[in-house]
Amino acid sequence: AGLLYRHLQQRVRGAEALAQKYKQQQEALSAQLQVVYEHRARLERSLQKERGEHKKTKEDFLVYKLEAQEALNKEKQDSMNRYGALSSQHKILKNQHDDVKKQLLDLQLQHNSLRLEHRKSLESHSQKLAQLQQEKDSEVTNLQDTVQKLREESKLLRKAHLEVHSQLLNAQAQMEEFRQLKEALQKMPGLR
């Protein structure tokens, strides 16, 4: 029973260590997801900022157009160049955003898979633990029955021992009486 109890304790510690490992993995994934969300928010803020700058550039362009036609041509060229750069940057940011979105989806799928695997593992360990507990209880019951039977046999053996001991004492007493009788008979002159 002591070996079984120690074995069960080792199994329980193993199950707890495994559960802790899954919990740490889940926390690490949650931290990664938080970083992805923060990165996405920064990208969206940067994109919004660039759009605001782009809008301001177009407004400046209209102001310059009203001020002078000659400055308009130069400003238009500068604005178009800047707009091209912003479009390229926007495209890059959009691609990065799509990549981050895909990574986020992959991480969510991986997280769900790990959570399902963790749940299955916990259920399996719970079933094994319940089975071991049932086997332990059954073995303890069997051992208790065996101990009870051994105690009853011990009582019977003790009782038989006392009876044999009593018979032995009676036999010794009879032998002593017989020896004394024999000595008395040998001392009688007529029977010698």
C-alpha cells in the first residue's frame, strides 16, 4: 500500500507538472497575441497618420493652386511624388498588416489546437487517476479483508495453543503423579 501510494503521488506530480507546462505555453501564446495586437494597432495608427498627412498635402496643393499657376506645376509634381511614396508605403503597410493578420490567425488556430489537446490530456489524466483510485480502494479493501481473516486465524491459533498448553500441563501433572506412585511402590518392601 505504501508503494502504491508513493507511485500514485508520483503520477499526480507528473500530471501537475504537465498541466503547469500547458498553462505556461498558453500564457506564452497569450503574450505573443498581445504583442501582435499592439503591433497591429501601431500599424493602423501609422496608416491613419499617413492618410491625414496625405489629406493635408492635397489641401496644401489646392491652396498653392489658388496662389499661383507657376508654383502649382512644381507643387503638383512634388505632391505626386510624395503621393507615390505614400502609396508605396501604404501598400507595404497593407502587406505587413495582411501578414500580421495571417500570423494572428495561425496563432489562434495553434492556440485552439493546444487548448483542445490540453483538455484531452486533462480528461485522460483524470480518468487514469480515477481508475487508479478505484484500484487502490479495491486493493485496500482486499487487504483489510485479508488482515481480518488473519486476525481471526490468529485468534483460533492462540486458542488452540492455549488448549494444547493446558493438555501438556495436565499430562505433565499426570506423569508426576505416576512417577511419585512408582517411587512409592518401589519403596514398599512387599512389592519389591
